[in-house]
Amino acid sequence: MAVTTKTQKEQAQKIETPGTEKTTSGEQSLRDELREDSQQFFRTFFRMGVRLALAPVYFLPEEPRDHFVNAGHEFTRGFTSLAHELVDTVDKFVDEVETALKRDA
């Protein structure tokens, strides 16, 4: 029994948690380069998708196209302000709950 316990402890010490390995500066620069290239790829991929989705809009005459683009901007602005207001409301609620818990404690 003592032998198996010892080997289990040795094995546990030898196992490293993922992400805790030591990296050299060359490996780190390769990771940074890979991350930047991946971000650039997905950014370009997203832009291409947006352009493809909006392709029919580009066939519209200038005035309706401008109206459609402006409506999209207004919708996006409204959606983001709604999200900001929701986050602010949740923050206020959390602050109220924290103060109530501190007061009760």
C-alpha cells in the first residue's frame, strides 16, 4: 500500500497543469504572431461576410441605399445603448444588494 501511495504522489508531482509550462522568448513570439494572424484572419472573414450579406443593398439606387445604411447605423446605435442601459441597471442592482448584505451583516 505504501508503494502505490508513493508512486501516486510522484505521478501527481510530475503532472503539470496545462498552460504552466515555461516558454522561451522564441515560442512566445511565435504565439504572439499566431494570435495576431488569427485575429487578422477572423477580422477579414467577418468583413467579407458583412460585405456579402450587404451585396443586394449595393444594387439599390443611391438614395434608398443611403437610407438603408443610415437605418442600420441607427439600429446598431440603439441596440448598443440598450445594452449599456441594461448593464447599468444590473450594476445598480448589484450595488444595492451588496450594500444591503453589508448592512445586515
